[in-house]
Amino acid sequence: MMAEDMAQKKLRGSGGYAIARITDEEQKKGNLGGPELFLAGIGRLDEDRFVKYHCNKCEKEYEGSPAIHYENPNEELAEGVTLIEKGLTCRPSSKRRYMLHGSSRLLQTL
């Protein structure tokens, strides 16, 4: 994937937002019906694709990538809605073990 094939976009997450380089196809996946793009719709991105991120818990913006690690809790959040993946943590917050700042993926069964 060439850098000129990507654009910097703001991607919302449950604990803040990130500015990342994404493709047109990823942009389509991140559009969950509305004006904003969501990281959960896109899925996993490599660290080098992140430009900066904002952590709501820290109330700060940081350059580069958040800490990336993945868990599969398969936690039922509501009837028919299961949290299948957690992934991004604010680097300063990760030392305090705050989870999920950024990417959660839900599986909703109808």
C-alpha cells in the first residue's frame, strides 16, 4: 500500500479519537452511517499508520500511535450484542492499565 493511496482521517473510538492514514476502502468500512468515521468499523491498523491520537481519560493529544494489543473478551454487553475485540490503549494510561481507549469491535446478532 503506497502512502499516496491513503489520506489522513479522524477516526472515533470509545475512549477518544485517532488521526490515521487510511485507504478509500477503509474509509467506507469506517463510515457506520453518519458524518464521522469509526475505528471499530475499519478494524486493526499498524502502528505506522497512526499520526496522533487523543485520549479522553487523559484529556490530552499525543503524537504517534497508541499502545496496540488485542484481547478477545467475548463479553455480552446486551441481548444479542457481544464485544468481540478490544485493542488500543493510551500509552501513558497503559502504565495504569486503563483499557480500551480507541478500538472495540462489536458483533451484533439479529
